[in-house]
Amino acid sequence: MWRGFIYLLSVSAVVLYGCGNRDVRRVSGTPLPVSDSIIDLPLRDTFRLGTLKAGETVVKEFALENAGDMPFVVVDVDSDCGCMITDYDREPLKPGERGRLSVSFDSAGYYGYVLKKVSVFTTLKSEPLVFCMEAEVE
């Protein structure tokens, strides 16, 4: 029992210490409408994170808005790279309601133009809602 507690405490300290040494910039919320018909659209949005210093982390906040007529749940959010971490509300969204989606991009190891894909899986369809995040890393 104590071994598990000490392990958890150690991991938490490493994470908190490591996160404290990084520059993190937050980008304000952007409404992102979600419905079964929007998921079917071939056009995808691209959100610009701006110019980043190498090693800087930027967090883009979204407001997932249920633009359809059926409730849905965000089941998973996936990206094409381990440099992106996502966090999202897991409660059902009724029509007209909004939920939170946060996408964090760590620019460490990147230089120049970067384009990353994010896929939002919901209970509406088997296909995800896909959008891209782009940045310029100096």
C-alpha cells in the first residue's frame, strides 16, 4: 500500500517539477460546432497557434458545441503525434450545449512549419471530426 502511494507521489513530483520549467502559452477558446452532418463535410478547419520558441508549449482551448439535434458524448480525442496532449469533457452534450476540449502542443524537437491533425471521436458516427493545428517554431 505504501509503495503505491510513494510511487504516485514521486511521479507527481517529477511531472510538476518538469512542467514548471516550461513556457506555456494559452490560446483563448474557439467554438467548434459538432453534428453528424458537420462530421460528414470534406472540408476541415486549421487553427493557427502562431510562432513559438523551440521548447514552448501552447494550449488551445475549444468549446465543442452540439450543433445537431441529438445528444452525443466525446468518446476519444486522438492526434497524430505524442507532442500533443488532449483533455475534454466526458459528459453527454445535449443539443445547443457546449463542452470543453483542450489541445496542448509541445514544440520541443521541432523547427520550422509544423502541421498536426486532431481527431475527435463521438457517439454520433464512426468517423471522427478532424481538424488541424499549425505553428511556426523558431
